[in-house]
Amino acid sequence: MAPLRMVWLALAVWGAIHPMYWFVTYMRETGTGLSGLIDAWYVNASTTGLTWDLTIAAVTLTVWVLAETVSRKAWLGLIAIPATFCIGVSCGLPLYLFLRSRPH
């Protein structure tokens, strides 16, 4: 495996595990579950701005993945979309780059 592909894969794994650790920690500490976590995303202007920043990045990544998947017929790249919306851009983007960089 090419060194850059290993970097993409490592970043995808890190992007899946590290943010999830903090999300789970928050939900355990507050006992509010997912709804409490989502409420926290809008607690002030700073977190609301960050939430919108990541939402726009996730939508942009989705459009890119869809456009490239159709043109390249590389259907495996579509798994980056649920990874992006279920885990985050920090996982979805490097996962897509990992999948996109595989040899044909």
C-alpha cells in the first residue's frame, strides 16, 4: 500500500475514533443521550457556527463523492457518505480519499 494511502486510512480511523470518544464522554457525563448532544451543538453562536461549518463541509463532500462516483463508476466510494453523516467529516473525507486513491 502506498504511503499516502496509509495516511488517508490512518486519518479515517482517527477521525472515527477520536471525535466519537468525546461525543460518548459528553453523553455519559450529561446523561442526555443523542438529543442532548444535538442540543449542545446550538448552545451558543460559536458552537452553532461550527455546526454549520461542518454541515456545509459534509454536504460539499457528498456532492463531490456523488459526482465522482457517477463519472468514475467507483461505487465503493459511496460508503463515505454515511460515514460522513453518521461519524463526521473527519472520517468521511479521509475515507473517501483512501478509497479514491486505490489502484484500479
